[in-house]
Amino acid sequence: MFAAYELRAGMYDGMDEAVQTISIPNVLVVNSDMDEDLAYELTKLLFERTDDLIAVHPAANDTTVEFTMESTPVPLHPGAIRYFEEIEADIPDDLRP
């Protein structure tokens, strides 16, 4: 699934302005039978340690709750939903199982 995406100004040489484009977001997919606590902890780790991910690859700058809610193509695991509810994220109905 494609998602709307903005290439930030300066991302590439000679690119002085932001450019609207499309992207294919990275999605971590797990089996619905995964333990809810494990899915919760994985989600929490991913969103609370994004600085560590960004240090590995700058594309991780897009690891935000907002981008996740806009671009995730499949329903969220109940453990992930628990994390997002805990941080009071607005979860679209189509991302709930």
C-alpha cells in the first residue's frame, strides 16, 4: 500500500524545497496469536527508542504515531492498540481488529 509522503527540503543535493510524493511504509507484521504483552512491549520499544533507530538509518525519522495511523495498511495487534491507547493516540476504526 502506498502512503502520502513528504521528502524534506535538503534531503538530496539540489533539493531546496519539500516535495510531496508517495512511499511504501515499513510495517512490522506479527501473527495475531502473538502474546499481547509481547506485542505491547515491542510497540512501546519502537516508539520510545526512535532515536536509536534514527542513529542506524535516517528513514526512522518517520517512525511516528501519526504516520503509523495514517499509513498502516492492516489492523493493529491488540497489544499495539493497548500501547497506543495508553499514550492517547487517535486510532482509526479501520486499524482495530
